[in-house]
Amino acid sequence: MKAWYTAQELSLARLPDLPETVSAIIRRAKKAVWQFQNRAFGKGLEYHISSLPPPRKPRSRRRKTAPFWPTYR
């Protein structure tokens, strides 16, 4: 398994906790200060897999709302 991935590879993987576009992934990487290195060949950066956000727990389908109490006048 690889340890370093480009922003394009991450966008093509369509991971649920990451943006879909390359530019959005780069912006998130800069904001969250992900560990990176220069690519061995060509331009660009590679991001280490340990820098990616951990997967979130799936959300419940039911919204938690306050109970409805009718008011009578």
C-alpha cells in the first residue's frame, strides 16, 4: 500500500471526508497543515496518508429535534 498520494489521486478516490476537486484538497491540506513532500518526478506535492482526516462515523438518518409541545390558550 502506498503512503504518499497526490491531490489528484485523492480526488479520484472520492473519499467521503475529502473534497472532490483537486484545488479544494490542496486548500484543505494547507489549512490543516498536512505532511507533504515534493513528487519524485514532475511537479506537485504528495501528501502522507497519516495526515488525512480520520473517517467520520455515519450520521443518523433521523434528525434530533426538540419535542413538540402544543400550547393551548
